Amino acid sequence: MAEYLAHIHEDKFDGVKFSSAQNIGGMNVVLFGRFADEAASLSERFGVEYVADSITFSKTAGVQYSHVQLTTRRWQ
């Protein structure tokens, strides 16, 4: 999706900002790099191409982790 927004979409994007699924109130920022050869197509650079109407959007409502303390062996 990043390559599509940065190089294919009619209005080019420099990055995206979205809410964190792991930290309530947190924010994630992704900045897209630029290639020296902007004329090269996405398929020429990465061997992939955009398929019309193939993008879907999802929202992660939350992530839950649980941790288990492993027994440790004391070194003498």
C-alpha cells in the first residue's frame, strides 16, 4: 500500500499517520522514501503492479498480549 500511495496514486503521498493499535492514544507515522528514478514504474522496480479495485481497508480494534515468566537457571 505504501508504494501505491507514494508512487501510483494520482495525488502522491509523502507518508501516512495512523492511530496505534497497541497503545491507546498513541500514533504511528510512516514516511515514504523517494527513488532517484521516479520515472521507473512500480512493476519495473518491484515486479508487482496495481490491480484495479484490489485495495481493501481494515481497522485493528486492539491487540492483547500475555506474558509467561519462564523459570531461570542460576549460573554459579
